[in-house]
Amino acid sequence: MLRLMTAASLLLIGTPAFAQITVLGNGLAKSCFESALIPQASSNSAIQTCTRALNEQPITATNKLATLVNRGILYMRAEKFDAALADYDKALAMAPDNGTVLLNKGAALLSMGDYDRALETLTEAIEMNPADVHSAYYNRALVREQLGDLNGAYFDLKKSLEFKPDFDLALRQLDRFVVTENS
């Protein structure tokens, strides 16, 4: 039987992974998407661009869903988690079976420290097999570690790497684990 431990000094929660949704065409919704792609982007002006896209320009339902998710990512980076959750809930009202939306909602709940709801939401996202399922497994691993389930965290990190072997965030987290055999 395997026993897993993480280095105590590194028990800090890792950075959650996000999954942007591509916007087709041009305009403010496209600018919002491009801002969400930049890891450092979280400025009020980027969030305002997304808001303007939703309120001032006619956009398709698909691009509206994408813009809500992308603005939610920007809100999360600005640590405005309630606003991010509100956007994800609006997106889920439009597309309740969208695993990418659930992945991002789970990341927000993780960032807020609501680990039980994050675990449930991320598990649901994984069941829907979104394009970025590796990120859902990675985020669920972070949640499981916070809940004290080191075995679950370890195996979720391994699963994340099955889907994306070069996923740096998962590789770094996995390096913290020490696997020993119980006698």
C-alpha cells in the first residue's frame, strides 16, 4: 500500500487553472477574450470591456456565454470572487451542461476556500469532459489536498498529466509529493 505525503513547507494552495472560451469575430467580446488569455490581465479596464460587450453590442448567445466566462476569469484574477461566481451562474443558466463553465466555477470556489462545493463542482465538470479536463483534474487535486485527501490529490494530478503531459502547474505540484510504501 502506498502512503503519500507532501512537503509541509509547500502545503500552500497552488494557483488554480482557468479555461477561457474563444469568441469568434471582432469587437469588444473578442477584446474581452484576448484579455482573459493574458495571465496578468485583471484590470478594471479589461473587465469594463467585457461588460460593454455584454451591454452595448449585439452578440450571439455563444459569444455572450464566452464573454461571461472570460469576464469571470478577469474577476477572479482581481479577487472579485462573488462577481466571478455571478457570471459563471449566468453562463450555467444559458448552458447547464458546459464543463468549461463548471471548471471555472470550481476554480472560483477553490480560491474562496469553499472546498466542499469546489470538489462537487469540479467532479461534475470532469464528468462532462470539457476540452480543458486536465485543468479540472488539477484544480480538484488542489481541493483534495486542502481537504486532507492526499491520495486523491496525487491521483488527480497524475490524471491531469495523462491528458496534458507537459502541464507545468501539475508537474510542479506533483514534485511536492513523496510516495512511500507502508509495511
